[in-house]
Amino acid sequence: MRGKAWKFGDHVDTDVIIPARYLVTADPETLGAHCMEDGDPDFAKKISQGDIIIGGENFGCGSSREHAPIAIKGAGISCVIAKSFARIFFRNSINVGLPIFVCPEAAERISQGDEVTADMEVGVISDETTGESWTVPAFPEYLRGIIAAGGLVPFVASGAGR
Amino acid sequence: MKRTLASQIIASHTTDPVKEGAICRVSVDFAFVNDITAPPAIDAMAAMGRSRVFDRKRCAIIPDHFTPNKDIASAEQAKKSRIFASEQKMLYWEVGRAGIEHAMLPEKGHILPGDIVLGADSHTCTGGAMGAFSTGMGSTDLAGAWATGETWLMVPPTVRIDFRGSISRHITGKDLILAVLREISVQGARYMALEFGGDALASMSMDHRFTVANMAVEAGGKAGLFVPDETTLAYAEARASRPFTARYPDEGCEYAKRVEIDVDKLTPLVAAPHSPDNVRPASTFGDTEIQQVFIGSCTNGRLEDMAAAASVLEGKKVHPSVRCIVIPASYEVYNACLEKGYIRTFTEAGAAVCTPTCGPCLGGHMGILAEGERCVSTSNRNFVGRMGHPKSEVYLASPVTAAWSAVKGHIADPAQEEA
């Protein structure tokens, strides 16, 4: 994954990621067009395919709406790197196949507009603008199984989730 | 090994080794979605290749968010929910019978002490008041639970909160949880369970406990469990839809953190925009003018909340420049309000009373805010744009504080008004 960094602060909540007034559909493109709208009305128009969101602490706090990671994916964002994630958003992202990285150092050091690459398989994030890079600890084995299957739907379909 | 209440309940639902940080596959006692989260769950279950829910008496759809349907798109979502529920013969309540999920499900005895409950709604933690491990997830996780009767849980560390003293007319469950948020912040329990205990529980009815447990997620908590006592068991036994086994923390178990809240020293509290932990005494807001008051939601739409609001509004009028919207959270509450005369008290005071729905809490319908408007709300979130325009403001407070604010036209301190 490679893209330009879009930096946000702490506690980015799901109402900002996708306001409830748009929850009358779960279509990724429709939701994506309104991604982050109440924080930055032009966000979905300004980003390019593959760009990366950099969050602070507790990214995705608030509602259980799966529409939040779907909106981020639908907008064309390739992954989210944050200091920490709220737990429901964390689960939802794994389930819908939005790659996420928990890396406080990278989230702190990467600046708005930097060119960033992220590789989930080897667990490395690099800031191509500054030349810095960071190793990300792997997720627990059980979660790696869900990710490797391509999300919870194929995981359960395969019988792995029983 | 000595276990916290959360760990105890997980251990009773799995064959995996249960220790903090471990991932366990657990059996699920009850799993539900609402009209917003149902459609993706229905699609995900089909994509999983599963045609039946694991147990039709333990799986439910509750249309409560955008219902009665606010527009054609929400009507289509509700229709999809209704058809699926009918095909599955699972639990479902139509408009006119459906209350807000987190109020109605415990009333109907579907969330019980010792349970593991999953809901595709973040405020599923409300069920923790029953002494259940009740936690919110997304639609796909719910579909997995519907399909298999199981889910995965990481065994969380626990933050123990002890309430000391006793609640009173002005210091309610809402003030207690706002005090907790002020103390530990919106991420003080991220990926942890909260466990509530202390001598103040003796003064707390179930309604106050539901309010406290409801906002555990506002502290980042995955669950907020009350240690069961006589009050819990009496409520559960009178309503249980199936047998249950209450669980208790082991004496001497280890907590990640312990917090004591001296209830007797609290004053009425308000969370100012735009974070539920931005908490200050109600007395510090001066004459901050408001345009709307909302009394209801899964946080504060129960009978004692309605009684508290009615006791303030009895014989008084809502301030001329304020619209006051009252929404009982379920039909059990609504009908009790009718019998006790609260509905008449509200309408005579000039408040609007609506049918049970989540409605305005999430900016759905029945009370959306315009640019620059301020609302005192008994709900749980005051994020940017939560109840309407991104430049509107939401102040979270108890029903007593909200009702007094409706009368005064500004954020009011009930302790001062009734001094």
C-alpha cells in the first residue's frame, strides 16, 4: 500500500467518519462520498486512490456502525495507521477487510502530506518523505487467520469459525 | 486463579484457557441487531453460506433507530429486516411494540445475569446492569454469531469502579457515569471491562444502573458490568425468558485499576461539547441559552427518568424559546407514563411526547438541530454533528437537569433550582 498521508487527531469518532444521516445504505461508494464530512466537508474529493489515514489515540470511537470502515474503504483509502483504535472499529475493520496498523511511533512521526508505504505481510511502515520506517507487531494468531481468509465472511464460510 | 466478573463469565462460556489478553471462542446467549445494522448482517450471513440463525429464540431484530420509518431508504432497510425475521421465525417486534433495544430486551427478560450478549450497536453494554457480559460489535460479527452461536473475545483487563454513599434526587445514575468519565476519560477503559460495585449500589434501582452501564462504551469499555445483588436478581427472576446462572467476581481478583467515586460529594454534572468526558458541574454554565431539550434514549428513557422529568415539569411550563422532546424508551415505559399521568404532565407543560425510537439521539429524526442550536440531552454522545448540523451543540445531562433546563431556557442546576 502506498499513498499520501492524511493526518487526524485523537478520538476521531464514527459520527465524523460517517454521519448517521447517511446510514440508510451500506453501499461503499455512496458512504465513501461522505467520509469524514463533518470534520472536513471536502475530504472525499481531496484524496486520491490509495491514500492513507493517520489517526491518533482511540481512532473510530463511538458507534458500532460497520459503515465507518466501509466508508473509509469506499472513499479509496488503502489503510489506517493510528496510535490506538476503539475496539469495535478494530473488529469491524478486520471483518470488512480494511487494513489497520497500530503503531504509535509512526502515527506520531508521519506528517500531513508525506508519502507513506505500509506492508501488512512483513509488518513495516515507511515514511518515504523522511526515510523513517517502523516495525509493527503482528496481530494475535486467531486474528491473522481471519485476515488471511479475507475477512470474517470467508472465515466462517470456510468452516473455520464453526 | 481469581477472576473478575468479566473473566468469570467468559470462563463459563468457553473451553479455551481464559487469561487476560487471550483470545477465546465463546458461546453466545443472545445476539441482536437494529434496523440500521440488520441489512449488512443479513447480507453477511448469506455470504457465509448460512441459511438459519443458530437459535431463533436467542436471535433478534429490533427496529428502533430510524423507525417509524423516516424516509423511503430507511423504510427499505426496515422492510429487509422484517422479511428476514419472518423467514427465520426469530424474535422481532414491529413499530408499536418495539422499544429501544437496550431498554426493551432486559424488560422482556432476554438479557440475564451471567449471559454473554452481543448486539450490533455500541450501547449493548447497557445489558451489563444485569450482571451480563453484554458488548457491542459490528454487523458482520453479529452475522457470525447468528450463524454459529459463537464469537471470539479477547479476555479484557478490568477497571473496578466503586460508588460510595448513595444517590439522591439530584445525583442520578447519569451523574455517576459522567463522574466516571471525568475521572478516567473517553479512553480510560479502551479494550477493558468496567466492573461496578460499592455500597452505593444499595441505593440504585435498575434504571439508574442501566444508565451507568449504558455509557461504559463512552469510556472505551467493551462491557460495563454491575456485580449482581438482590435488586438485580429480583428484576431478572420476575422477567427471565429462560434459566440463568448469576456470576460474581472472586474476592481478591486483580484489577488493572481501581477508582472510587464519592457519590455524596457530587453535584449535578453536564458533559459539554464535543466529548462525553468534557464534564463540568451544571452550576458552571451561567446563562448558556438552549433551543432544545431531549429527554429519552437508551441512556435515560426509562420509567424513573420519566418520573424525574415529570416531577420537575409538573405545574410548570417549558420556556417559550425551547422545544422539549420527551421519548419513553419502550412501550412498557410509555404505558406506565400514561397510567401515572406523566404524559399529561409533559404535554400540559408544552413538551412534545413521541413514540419510542432512538430518533434524535443520533441525529436520525424527531428533533434534528439547526446550525448554531444548542440542546441539553439525556442521551450518551455529544460528538460533532451527533444530533444534526455539524455546528450544533449537545450538552449531556440527567433527566432532572434536562427538565429544569427546559423550564429555565438555559443550562440549569437542579440543586440550585430546588434549594
